[in-house]
Amino acid sequence: MNDDQPRNPLDMYQLYQDGPYVLPQTKCTNRRIDFVGRANSILGFFTVISIASTQGSDSIFKAEQEGVFTDDTAFRLNIFPGVASSHLNYGLFKKAFSRAGGNLTNQVFLMLYGNFEAYVADIVLDGLSSENVEDPYQDALNLMVLSKWRGKVDRIGQRLKIVMGKRRFVNKFRDIEMNFLGEPCTDPIEYLEMTAELCHRLVHSGGRMDQDFVDRFSEADLKVDEAILLPHHMPYQVQIFMHLSDLFDGIFGAKYGWERAVIAPEKIVDY
């Protein structure tokens, strides 16, 4: 971030002394409130599982240091008593656990991306329904598939007669520093494109990196054919979804006259 840019472009504030920083109050349609609730629920799940895993592994590894466990020590866990159980030795447990954090982060990342994509699909469906098209669901599906994000945004704008040009998105994010796997980015739609590509690789490419992906994100120190295991902090760094939802919400709300309530994002939890 340049020296002449604001140091807190997201206007985050501290809930209480020594407490966490959170996003400010924001306007939301009902669809965006649902989106925020799902996002908070996903991040809450990720946080509590991470804490429980850390505490549990610390206790188990301490027992190993004290000689309680060896690699051949048998483990049996009744996952659902009478229905399913897991049998493994401590050596296999350690091997599986070494990748567990990255695998969990991968899945949470996919969930957060899917949550945003679902939100956009929902408001597009609502917009089409307001215009009494013959089959709004199929129309919305056609707009959301078979193209990258730049194409989606262009097609949605053309179909619903909404101004959704590149400048509008870039201006919204001009003070926000965006970085994806070490690559700086100034266009939020480009960021979405990279996010979508990563999700595609996690799901459809065996979760591994090829030469093209390694070359594109050279700063991330990736290696060809290695499994993609995202850094544990990454889910907390995709706040771009929150701010993109604000932009879409404002555009669609203005177009269709939808009511937007003022909410505190940290208080909307879908548990």
C-alpha cells in the first residue's frame, strides 16, 4: 500500500479493548444477509475445528514425547458408535494429520467461494423473477455458467440492463490491497478469475499443480505435481467476497428497489 493511501481502507474497528477487528456496519438485502450468515458460519466452523485440532494434537504429541505412543500404537475411534469406527496406528495418524490442516483449508476455501457464487446466482434469479421472464431459474443458470467471471458480469449486465463495467469494480477497490498467492491484483474481477481457477484445480485437476499454474504464481514457491495445500490463514484473507457482495447488492438493490437493512456483519451468524 502506498504512503498516500489510507491505512484502513475497509474502515474496520475494534470491538473492545484488545479484541478483534471487524468490518463496519453495512447495508444488506435479505439475500446478502443470508450470504453474510453463511460466510460467518463457515469461518466459525473453520476456527473451532482448527482450535480443537491444535489442542488435541498438542496433547497427543506430548504423549508421544513421554513415550506413551510409538508409530505402531493402535488407535481405534468410534466415530458413530455402532455405525462407523476408524482403525489406524499412530504412525498413520501422524502422516494423515500432517496434511489435515491444508486439506481442511482447501475445503473451507471452496465453501467460501461457493457461498459467493451462490449469492450472485440468487440475486440474478431475483432480478429475472422481477421482470417476469418465462423461466427465470433457467435464465439465471445460463448467465452463471459457460463463461469466466468477466463474461458472467458482462452477460448479467446486458441481460438485466445494468451498468457493470470494469471501471465500476476497479474504483470500488482502488484503496484495497489485493494479493493472490503472492501476485498483486488491482481488478477484483481478475481476482475472482484467479479464485475460480484455483477452485477448479482443487476439484478437477486432482488437487495438484501443473507447470502453467506454478509459472503464474511464481512468488508462492509452488512445485509441479505437488498437492495444493492452501496456507491456513487464507480463508481469513478472502474478504474480497464481502466487499464484492456489497457492490452487487447496491447495484441490484438500486435497480429493483429492494430494501437494504443496516447490519453489523459479526452479529449475523447462521448456526
